[in-house]
Amino acid sequence: MEVKEKPAERIARLKELVSEFPKTPGVYLMKNARDKIIYVGKAKNLKNRVRSYFSNSADKSVKTKYLVSHITKIDYMLTNTEVEAFLLEASLIKKYRPRYNIRLKDDKSYPYIRCSLEDKYPRFYLARRVRNTKSLYFGPFTSSYTVRATIEYLNEKYKIRDCTNTYMKSRKRPCLTFQINRCKAPCVDKVSAEEYGEDIKESLKFLKKEKKTLLKEIKADMLEASDLERFELAAKLRDQLKSLKSIWERQVVVHHKKTIDQDVIAVFGDERGTLFETLHVRGGQLIGQRSFFLKNLKIHEEGEDPKEWFTSFLSQYYVDNIIPDEIIYHYELGSDITKLLKDLFTERGRPQVTLTHVMQGDKKKLFQMAMTNAESHFKKTVSKVESLTDSLKVIQGKLHLPKIPFRIECYDISHFQGTEVVASQVVFEGGVENKDEYRRYKLTTEQNDDYANMKEVLERRFNHTEYDDPDLILIDGGKGQLNICAKVLKDIGRADVPIASIAKARTDTGFKKKKVTSTEERFFIPGRANPVTFRKGSEPFKILVQLRDEAHRFAISYHRLLRDKRILTSELDELKGVGNKRKKVLLSYFGSVDKIKQADAKTLAEAPGISLALAKQIQEQLKSS
């Protein structure tokens, strides 16, 4: 029998472990008893930094004390420099999502225009994340429609390719875009890399022009198309012009230093959490804002170091966003951290970034605007969070849970007569969906066995120790499914996880002559014979029903995807001379088996890698099948 380690013994063991750490830059990973990473930190001197957690200092924050009480193991990864440690820390936080780190969840990312300069023949993309590549990014923009319309305009005006790299490499002849004079067909060497490069340079010059100049050029193209009686093109340019005008007119002019791109960051919080507010100024105009609420960060708590959590925010935020010319904030970070941040931004491709915390004039006004927004959004967010927390407390009481169910996971299994068996895992955190945590499972059991299917899903899920444990598992079904789930959790050693099930019950509500049947949602929990009910339409009721419906939708969509894939490819399996690669090409090019069957030999031969002789052979085989 395993003897449980006493707290004093655990701390003594960890201190001895840390005493052997190197005094070099690196990242440390703190783990709990389940071997789950609960904190990731960076250090210029690993030994000194980690040792500070176990000192007897009285000025530690509550969060730090609670963190230390859960540490059972500490690993580290060495880096050559402190900047490398900074970069590694941000990527590890994003990967493992440790409970005690600042974790940015951003579902409102701006769209960018990306030009893939790393390609021999570059093209334009809509991008939601800025990666450290040789690509060139423009933005951010406030509308994805504007980005798509602008890319379409550039492609048509400068004849830039719009095909993927894979599609381009497989071409043997020019596609329809070349035939209608919208592309110069670099895929089949109809244009040299040098000539194509000049078109890219012109298109980039267009993107770098001032807004008024851009609008004038698009208007001129629209009038020219109208004069040439190309009315469809003229109408499209008119719509693009309206869209750009509409969006740019809503942007606020904050100063006239049009060459400077600025981000302004304000922080507001209390014992209920902390909100980071970012304002984005591009070309002297305020184009938008974003806010990030961190419930577990208490900035005014004794022992919290603003320098640490603010630099962590900056490091994570600018992993996926364009680094501007200037970042304005109000914390005095010190020369060492300021230099480290500048080195970090240099590593990410922006060597000349101004970090400003002393503000006057326009900068002071911008920061005051950011602070006003931060306070307003904080109050609104806290009000919503408190309302959802109250709903979760009702769920806790009704279902007799040991704590408030902040993280609820719901599972649903979908199949057709035991084939294409799949399962969905949907996660709500704080009463709202967290799609980053959604998972789908293709099960190995090709049978209609509820126990076997549930066992496989939960085993695979709890093998992922990097996921947070659920405070509640919700199962779609009645007492039978609940009992199966309880047995599975016991068998895999996780009987400690609370569970409940949700099922519809039919009730007759009409009179004898006109009987009407309605449904009522009922909830079952272990150890209770009668169902639990919630007031229909209440917030707790909506949270649980929405969770069940979302799990069902997610499972069904995955099942249909696999089923359609199997059906669509089955008729091509028997074709001679057509392997897996060509099957994928045909399906990708035509979209469905029906369209392949309807195409004549000449049309089939337009697909990459399909000769006319093979196209005729395919057509004959499909007709005889």
C-alpha cells in the first residue's frame, strides 16, 4: 500500500531536487500528483528562481501559496538565452494550458491579409494568426468580408494566383482562371518568376497606399468597367467600395501621425478578477479594441508582481498578433525587463519597437480612453460572470455536487447500426462553451455496445492528463446510460468524478378527445431513484440543455463526415489505374462522385494528373458500373 507523503516531507524533497538545478536560463514545469503541468515559468537563473517558491517569505500571494501546496514534481528545459526561455514559456503555456498561468482565450481574433513571400509564386490569404515566417501581413482589419473582397480585387487586378500550393504543383495545363484572363498561370510556367514578382510588388504597393488613394483607384476601375459594359465586374467593385467606405468611416481619428501603428494596453481589476484592454491604432485611426478577462488573476493581492504577469501577457499576446511600432502602457517595468521585451520582439521580427509608459498629449488621451473602456468592460464582464456563477451554484445544489461545476464535459456517441462509431466531447467552462476544448473520437469498436463505447471514450479522455479534470460529466440518456458511465469510471479508477444524465420524458397534456404529447427534460444522478428537474427556461436549465444539444450536434456532424467520406469513395475503389492519390485529386477537383460520373472525358482530363487516355478509361468504367 502506497504511503501518502506528508507536506513537510514533500517540500523537503522538492528543495533537495531544486538544489541540483543549473544556474542557467530555461523554463521550469511544475506538476501535481497526477503528473499534470499546473504552472510554467521562465528564468534567467533556474536554480534561484525556482528556489524562491520554497522560501519562508511572508509576502507570497495566495495564488503562489496554493500553487506550492499542489506541486509534487518539477522538470526544467534549458535554453541558450533568456529570450529563448521567454519564447518557449509562451508556447508551452499555449500547449498545456496550466491552471496557475495567465492564459489568454481569444475568440475574437482580427483577420489579416497575408502575402506568402516565402513561395516562389506568392499569393494572398486571409489569416487569423500572425506566424513568424517570411510572409508579409497587413492589418488587422475589423471585417473578414473586407479582407476577402480586397484579396479578390488584388487577384483580379494584378492577376495573382488564388490556388493552393498543392493544387498548383499538380497542374499539367492552365485552369479556368487563366482562360478568363484572371491569372497568368505560373503553375505551368506561362509567366516567369521575375515577371510574376513584379505583379506582387505592385499589389503590395497598392496595400501600402493611403485609404483615400485606395478608394480612388477602386472607383476608377469601377467606372472603367462600366464604360466597357462589364457591368458584373462594375457591380462587384461598387460593393467592395461601399464596404470599405462603411468600415473606414466608423473608425475614429485619434491623431494625425499616420505613419505610426500603436497598441494601447490598460489593466483594470479587483478581488473578482482582472481585465486587459487593448486599443489598436493604425495610421492614426482607432480601428478596434479587444478585452481579456482573467478571473483567477487578482492584481491588487499582496505578493502579486505586476511586472511578472504583465510581461507574461505581452509575451502571449504577441505570439499571434502583429507587433506595432509602439506599445503604450502605464507600468514601470524597469530597464532589464524592457530590454528583454525588445529582444523578444526583435526575435519575432520587429527590431524597432518603442515601449512607452510615460505619457503626454495624444498618448495620455489614448491611455485614458483605454482605461475607461477597461473599467466599463470589466463591470459588464463581472456582472455576466456572477450571473453564470449563480446558475452554476443552482446546478451544484440540485445535482448534489461537491463544488461549483466550473468545467462541465458532455459526451455523446453516434453510429449507424454499429458502423462509423464516433463520440463527441463538448466542454463548457463557467457556463459558456469553450470550443478549444472540444474533442472528437473515432472509436475502434464497430458495434452497438454502449458500455464498450463509453469505456473507450472515457479511457482515452482521462489518459490526457494535460486536460483539467471535469467538475461534472453530463451524459445524454436516462438511468441506463448513467449506470454505464458510473461503472466505466469505477473500472478506470475515476469514480471520484461527479456524473449526471439528461433525458427527455414524454407526458400527455391534452384531454381525451385531443391528446397532445410534450417532452420534459429530466436529470438523473447516482443514488437517487426520482429524476431532478429544473425550472424550464431558467438559466441553469438552458446551460445543461445547450450542453447536451451541442454534444449531439458535434457527434452527428463527425459521424456524417465519416459516413459521407466512405460512401463517396466506395464507387471509385474499383477503378483500374486510379489509386488513392488520384481518387483524392478527382474528389477534390469535382467535389463529388456524381459530378465525376457526369463529366465527359475532356472535362475529366482537366483534373491534375489525369491524362485524356486515363479520363476515357475512367468514363467507360463508371458507365459500366
